[in-house]
Amino acid sequence: MEPTIQAFVFDVYGTLFDVHSVKAACDEQFPGKGDQISQTWRTKQLEYFFIRQISGRYEDFSVVTRDALRYALAAADVTASSDVEDALIATYAELSPYEEVEDVLKQLRDTQTVVLSNGTADMLEQLIANASFTELFDELVSIDGVKQFKPSPAAYMSWFKTTDLKRDEVLFMSSNGWDIIGAKNFGFRTAWINRDGKPFETMDVRPDAVYDDLTEILEWRTS
């Protein structure tokens, strides 16, 4: 008999919230370049925290996000004042949640729900509060407490060590393949939220389930 899921643990960026909802703000500041800036910003954000993790040069996610934005602006051949840069950074506290997220979270209120993110505590609290999701989570956990970005095992342990659960009693959800690999390697059950219809990473670690959005994770609830 398979263990029942006792905790639903969510990644944030790209899983609960659309990171490319910053495009409109970028386009407002730099007409016609919003999509390019948004795409490069996210790509470099991921690259920079991986580089910092591997090289042992940790800076928190707010620093990584600002550095990535500066690269994206330079790559788009535009210059931003400090006020414009701050305005674009502020959009990370106002990302748009995906349309099914609120309903799914409300249906999980009888089960433990947790955010486990590379974002800083301040970034997560502001984002979740602005979406009016604060009451829908039991915990918001930032890896900044251990200064180890996901997919490092220490990042997943930063929350798990505070529980009395078994690893396979946790369902971890992310739209990021590298995050699913990290969580599965750690021992969590995993659901890859494949919003873009992409193939999974060509590695020897596979998710337990693949969904187009979060709606189908509800089948993991105990009756």
C-alpha cells in the first residue's frame, strides 16, 4: 500500500505564479522589448543562482534577481535609471497567479500546504500577501535560512527537518524540471506541472506524475 500524502509542498516561481507577467511592465518602460527582457531575465535568474550555488558564492534571491535584470536590460540594449530598475524589481511582488491556483489551494485547506522557494522570506511574504493567499498556506519557507538553493538536498531538508513526516508522505510540485529532479532525489513524491508542454529533462530521475496545471494534484488527497 502506497503512503498517503500528508503535506503538499509548492515551488512558487513558474508554478504558482507566472514569472513572465513582468512582461507588461517591461514593455511599458521599453516598448517592443518586454518579451525579450522578460525571457532573458528569467533565464539569467536561473543561471546566476546555479552559478552561485556551484561556486560557493551565495547571495540571496533578491540580489540574483536584480543582477539578472541588469543583464537582461543590457542584452536588450537599453539603459534604466535606478527608479525604473526598482519599479521593475517591484513587479516580482505582484506576479500574476495562474488561474487555477486559488481554487486548488482552497480545496487543500484540510491538508498541510507549504511553500518551499528559492525566494527570500520578504519576497515570498509580499508576493503571497498581494495575491491574498496568505491564509491558504501553513508555512512559507525560504532556502535563505540555509543559504543553499534548490535543487541542493540541503534546501529541501531546510523544511523537512522541521516535520515528523516520512519523505514519501510529501508531494512536491514544481514547473521546473531541475526542481523536480532535486525533490525526487531527496525522496519526495513529485508532480511536474508542465504548463508549456515541454519534454522532461533527459536524466534518470522521473516525476511521479505530470500535469498540465495544478488542478489534477487534487487526486493525491486522502478521502
